[in-house]
Amino acid sequence: MKIIIWVSFLALLACGKAEKRDPESVTGGKPPASTDPTDDDNSPEPDAFLSSNAIVNADPKCVPEVRQPPLQRLTVLQYRNAVQELLLLTSKPVITLPSDDLVGPFAVNTKSLASQVSVNQYESAGEAIAALAKPQINSIIKCSSQTINEACLKTFVETFGAKALRRPLNDEEKTRYLALATPVLAATGGSDAALVIIRAFLTSPLFLYHIEIGEAGGLTGYELAARLAFSLWDSIPDAELTRSATDGKLLTDSGLKAQVARMIVSPRFAEKSGRFVSDWLGLGKAATVMKDQDSFPQFTPVIAQALHKESVDFASYVFGKGDGKLSSLLSADYTFLSEPLFGYYNLAKPANWKEGAEVSLKGSGRAGILMQGAFLTAHSHPTSTAPVSRGKVVFENVLCLTVPPPPPGLPPLPESSPGVVTARQRFEVHEKSPSCAGCHKVIDPLGLAMENFDAAGQWRELDGGELIVTGGTLTLPVIGKDLKFQDASEMVSSVAASPDAQVCAVMQAYRFIAERPILSKDSCLLSKYYQRFQASGTDMRALVNDIVLSPEFRRLRSAP
């Protein structure tokens, strides 16, 4: 089956120049193939570098100037979540989809439209999903009659289409989608006809993209519901959010606040919070990371998965039932362990311990998510630690500072030799080299502070037979003075309390929740969020609440 292509409309949207028209007059088709927007003044700007000082010292009287990305494709996770809900699947479908763009460390598809290869992948995905739906088509379509007839298909087009496109269909759309299925109904029966409808909706650009036309310069209730659902849940709106859009309450301040408050305490938001931290700190590979078995025989696939689960459960708790604070995420003295990790961490299992219970880390040398095994193993080599990798993640992702690429032709660090046996001794070479010192004097201390944790995330006192030294000094731009620490716990506590990390948390949350790049003119808007974030005691939930309730969040993506 070939579906009508309507590239021109979306191409105009992508350039921010779409004429005001009724979006419901357009039906599904292939996803738009990519065009080159580089000559267009309204093309998306790349993710910009903003210094912490530019945000902290922004004029308090400034007026935010917001320019939304013009067109955005669902991420792979959003697509899979939406399909799972639409088809009542017990798990997310495992299918090949176009890869996501990255904005900072997060998947946000604002940089390009789909290529022809991507179009073909979406068509193949539609076929694969239709095949998944076939065994349970009667449960999906829910006909009142015993057989799937035309009246049943008509109702299905209206109900399924409204969920898939995140708004009611108009009469013309209902007619067009039903017309796709009518010949199949007559030829091979109702089940095949229903599958044609499912495939048509799931390969429509109206499903694959966040289409926002708006009314009177703002989002419609349905568009706001969709933006909230994907921003906070990575999926389509549920029935209650849709009802709030239908009756108009979502467009009122009280109605919006009520829905956001409900959504933020949902398990879906806790799950998304776990993904935020996982993406932010590069934990995605932790569940499948491999270590040299001769060096680390205790590190097994079971341990790797348990370590990843620990960090996801911990982050979900902090943002869910916990206090939501950045300081707790980075330096809390508790965690959540599964059975294998007590022995692995050399911690005594509390009496009457149950899975999901809080476990104290006092006296263990660990604190916060950066000293959990997932982070430590994900940012290490198979046979040894990687202080530069660990330090670089803290420097770039937690402090939002920029590390230039290393100069070409650098020699490798020396292996163990007389007088050079520990990681600290090897990395001192960086500080003695003029071409390396500028970056490594600020990166290395952060990574070397965590040297008490080996490549498998276990505690150690010695490196190469010598006592590990973890103290160091870091100069942060906003503080403007040396930040001294004696070990990893002091380092993460000091970093968490710094304005630099707090500004960075605002920037990262904005990228993730608003699903857009940081633009060069965003210093004013981010300064407003930062001031309120500090006033909340660095409550990340309050920050998310602030972002989605702000007038800027509700602006049209295609508005210049």
C-alpha cells in the first residue's frame, strides 16, 4: 500500500514559514524526506555554548527571547512508548528505527528531517508493527459486533486516530483513512482492513512529528497536552490529560498546574527522571559493559545489570519519593541495592532488608550517583580506571564547561616504570606538557579523586602497590577561586554546592524537558530558571515544574 506524500506542507513548517491553515485537512503520508535548511534564516541554530557567568550575571530586568525549533521528530523511545500504548502491548516493540540526533547528551530530533533511508525505515517499522498487532486485533479495535465491519472500522478510525495524532480527526480525515481500508475489507476481511488503518496512522508524519499549528499565537489544548506528555512521560497523552484538553481546562493556569502536578508524581515521570540521569551521566552502556575477567573476576553480566539498576532506582527515587534536590543526587549517603551488590560493595546487608529498601552508605567511602558502580564502570577501561573519562563527564556534563579536543600527535601515557606506577603519577605527565596542561589541570583532579574505585567500581586503597592520593584542586568560573578537596566525597559535595553545577543542572534539564537546543539568546530565560532553582533549594522537580509552567514552554515551535 502506498500512502499519499505531503512533503511540501512539512517543508514549509520546517522553515517556519507555513501559511496559517487547518492541520486537520491533511491526512497521513510518508515522513518528509530531508531538505537542506542551511540557507534559511529560520533554520535551527546549533546547540550553543553559554558560560555559567553569562547566565548567573544576566540582567535581572531582561526579557526572555525564545525561539523554538521549527519541527521535531519523535525520538526512538517516544515512538516505541506511543506504539506500546496504542496497541496495548505488554512491552516496547523492538524494531529498527532511524537513530536520534543528540542535543548535548540527550536524544532530541530537531537537527534534521528524515532522510529517504529513514522514510523506508519508518515504512518497514509500520509493517512490522502491523504484524505485531494482528494476533490481538480484536482487543485493539474493540468492535461491538462479532465481526469487524465498516461501522466498526469507522469508529476505530476516529478513536485510534485521535490517540495516534494527539487530536480529534476532522470529517475529511476520517473519510480518507476509512477509504484506505474499505477495499481491503471487501477483499480479505476486517482484520486486514484494521491493520491497514494502523499502518497508515503509524507511518503518517502527523504521528511521527510534533505538529503544532496553534491558535491565536499559542498552542491549542491538544497540542499542549501532547507537548506535556512527551516532555514529562515520553509518550502520548493519557485519557485524563486528553479530557483536560477537550474541555479547555488545560489552557487555564489552574488546569495546567493541576495536570503538571499529577504528571510529576506519576511513575512515568520517575522513569523519565531515571533516563534523564542515565543520559546526562552516560550510564546507558553500564548494563552491558565488559571488564577483563583476569583482572576483575567478580564483575559479571549479572553485576553489570545490578549496578545499572542501582543508579536508575536511585535517580527515580530522588526525583520521585525523595527530596528532588541536586545535592541528594550527587552526594546522598544512601542508595538502593539488589542482593548481589552487598557483597560486591563489601557492605553488610541490614536485618530484615527487602528489595527496594534504602541502604545507608555512611562510612563506605561512597556518596551520590558518581560513586555508584554504573558510573564508575561505564567510564573506565576493561583493565584499568580512566581518570580523564570520569573527570571529563563531570567537567562537561555536570559543570557544563568545555574541553577543547587534544592536540594531534600526543604520545601515549607511560606504562608502569620505576617511579611511575599509579594513575596519578602517569597523569602528572599531562601537567608538565604545555600542550596538555591547560585542559588536564582541570579535568584530571576530578577523575583522580575517584581513584579509590577501580575499573569494576569496587573500593581499593592501593594502586600499583602504593597508597592512592585523591586530593586535588579545581577552579570554577562562577566561584572564581580554588575549590580544594581531599577525596571523592568532598569533591562531589563541593561541586553539588557550586553555582556552576546548579547552572549546569538548569541547562541540562531545559534541554531534556523542553526538548530543544540551548540557543545563544537563552541566557536571559535560563537566568530566570536558575534564580528560582536556587530559591527552591535546588529542587529538580521544582525546576521541571517551572520549565513546563512557563509561558515560554507554551510557545509554538515554528514561531520565529
